[in-house]
Amino acid sequence: MLTPKSVTAAALVLCDDDTPNRYILCAGSGGFSSTKLFETEGIFLPEAEQTPE
């Protein structure tokens, strides 16, 4: 099942003009899923507080 043919459909989806930018599609052995990443709200730390503690 780990063949190029098993991911061809996913590769073609990524090549389509309607596919959103930065779309991440996972494919392998007949399984398909999309990955969604998000960034949390940030905070500011003064230089003195930028420590591992």
C-alpha cells in the first residue's frame, strides 16, 4: 500500500487552483487527512524575564 499511486489523488488535490495556500494534506496507504496548525496569542517578556524558569 506504500506506493506512489496511493498518494496520487492527494498530490493532485494540492495542485488544484482551488486548494488554499499553505494547505497540508497527509496521505499514505489509502488514508488521507488534513493538518491544521494554529498560533496562540503571544505575550511580551522584557529581556530580564526571558529565562527558562
